[in-house]
Amino acid sequence: MYKKTITIFFILLVIAGAAFGSLTFEYFTGKTNAEGILLEWKTGDEGGIVKFEIERSAVSPNSFVYIKTLSANGNNSYYSYQDNSVDFNGKSNSSVYYYRLKCINSNGTYSYTNTITVVHTVSGIKNTWGSIKAIFR
């Protein structure tokens, strides 16, 4: 009886490993630029992952909204996404944004990456030019 239990448990572990796969990241970063925020990540092993959903929060690190889906390319792949929809909500020349990736497996299960924080800033010149253009629209 004891040997059967161990065998069944081992088989379940193997099946679970195949179902959930393994996912490793070399990095997941974000940096501000003139157009918005550039997100970049590189994977190691993408076992079972079929897509990544990018989520962003501008309020707090707990109120994420979906912004884009990218298909998984396979092991050791580089990904990037330029988020040009960030703004300053009329506050100042900088805003804080939070990003995470929802990593979705072929069987529909998913996990999240750690949340990264990006401070988006725009130079005073670019901000002034944007205001001048808005007057003439």
C-alpha cells in the first residue's frame, strides 16, 4: 500500500510539472524615454508559456489594468513593448507607473512576475512644446 501511494504521488508530480512547466526570467525592466515607457524582458526557460499579458497601474501597485498581449516566442527570447499611453494626469512633469506580466500557460493557468516601478519624466522643453501644440489643435 505504501509503495503504491509513493508511485501515485510521483506520477502526479510529473504530470503537474508538465502541466505548469517552468518559467525563468533573466530580467524584466522598464525605463522612461521621450515617447513614454519602454518595457523589456528576457526569458530563460518558457516551458508551457503561450503568451504574456502586460498590465499597468498608475494609481497604486494594486490596481492593474490590461494593456497588451504578446505571444511567447520560446526559450531564451527577448521582448519589448513601448507604452506610449502614459501621461501626467495634469500633475507635474513626472508620474509613477507600476508594471507586471501575467504569464499564461497552454492549459490556461497563469502566474505573475514581480511588480516593477518606473518613474516617467519629461523634460521641461518637451512639456512646453506639447502645451504649445495643444493650443493649435
